[in-house]
Amino acid sequence: MTATAEVPAPLRPDEAAAEAYRTRSARLRAASPAEAAGELAEISTAIRRDILTTIQTAGMGHVGGDLSVTDLLVTALWGTLRTYPADPRHPRRDRFVLSKGHCAAALYSVLGSCGFFPRARLAEFMAPLSPLNGHPARLKVPGVETNTGPLGHGLPVATGCALGARLRGESWRTLVVLGDGEMQEGSNWEAVMTASHYGLAGLTAVVDRNRLQQGDRTEDTKSLEPLDAKWASFGWEVRVVDGHDHEAIKEAYGPSTTGRPVAVIANTVKGKGVSFMEDRVEWHHKVPTDEQVRLALEELDR
């Protein structure tokens, strides 16, 4: 008889962790910019540790992109957006979309830290029948706004969310994080044009500009530069920042000042925080050995 995998329990909010998140995030949002940045950096280091051990356990993942996008996700969910981990579908929530869905380990690690589900469930990442599969699924993971994975879908969906807020007279914001290689998808530029046409000031698109994609550098695959000028030419308010400077990221995530949608081009380093992974294309989809994880965790502890 063939053995079948046991179906894991559905994910539910971790109420104690959600309450701790509510208290801590409120405190850091009220802190000075420098103090908030320091606390966000501490959270990001903890998230990077979770990413490494999560991928180590699963034996699968996209560690390079997970590490490059960490500071952007932490600043969004801990320091900027209106979120309700104990009530993930709260109607007043801000909408967050991770378009580069292959970096699910980073998203799950941040959601777990906020209390959307118990952090211990990260050990189920990519396990058979696990809700925490390789790409985020809205109906399986609290805090996931829409399914992502096929590139070029997140920004169009986020544009629809922002337009929906406009039509309903709601105040919630929409923030979407994209990969830079993903900007080679034509559907993104259709959404860029649409958001500009409707003047969706409640929409912020963040490009994780680590300059590497699967197999090569973005500029050797299909050149994106001048990326800031391209967004601006479509009528967006453009902000270029260091994607690992939490204070700069938090400022860039502020509301539109022009009545136009906002594009944040965040210059990042693939594999950020682990010296032997940084700016190395092979770590797009390479899984670290146990010894490499040990060395990486030691670096993060320094």
C-alpha cells in the first residue's frame, strides 16, 4: 500500500504573536527615524536567519532574492502599512502584494514574525501538501493578498486593488514589490500606463533592483536602464533609494506628494548579509549546505 502524506492543519493567526507585533510596531512607528531604523534592522536580521534555516530544512528555495528583498518587506509590514495579523481580511487593511512570488520564504518569514500564523510553521515550507508552498497562495496563507509566482502579474493586480479603493472611496493603500528581472514582462508596463492614467496615488510599486535574475545579470539579459526615467516617462513619481537603508526605505514608502502613483527603485544586493552569496548569480536558486548555513548564521550574528 502506498503511504500518503498527512495534510497539515490550516494556517491560523498566532494571537499572542499578533498582539506582540501590534505593540512593537506601534512603538517603532512612533519612534524617531533613526530609532525606528535600528529596530527594523534588528527584525531584518532575525528574518534573514529564518530564511536560511527555512530553506535549509526544505532543501529548496530562492535564497539570493529572499535576502535582497528582506529589508523592503520588513519596512513595509513592520514600519509602514496598516495590517491586522489577528484579522487578516480586515476591510481597512492596506494591501500588500509580493509580485516576485518565488521569494516566498522571505514573505512567509515576515508574516510569521507579525503573527499571521505561528512562526514554527515555517518548518513546513515546501513540504508535501503544505500551505506554505513555493509560491504564495491567497486561500492558504493569512496575509497573502493574491497568488503570485508567474512574473508580471503582481503589479496588474495591485493596480486593480488601488483602483478598487478609488471606486469605493476607501483610504487603504496598495504596495507591491517586484523583481527587477520581472520588469522585462510587458504586462507590467501595461499596468504602469493604466495606473498613471487613473492617477492612482494610493499605489506604490517597489522594484527590488539587485541587478541579477535567473542565469545572468539583468543588463546582459535585457537592459532595463534608465529604469527611473522609464517609470517617470509613464507619469509616475519616482524615488531611488538604498534598498538596505531602513530609514530611507521608510521615507520612500511615504504617500505620494504629486497625486501620481509612486515608483520606488530600491538598489539592493542579491544575497545581502551573507558575504559568499552577495552579488552571485548562482544563489538565485542554489540551496546552501548545512556548513554554509552555519557560516551564514555566524555572519549575521556579528
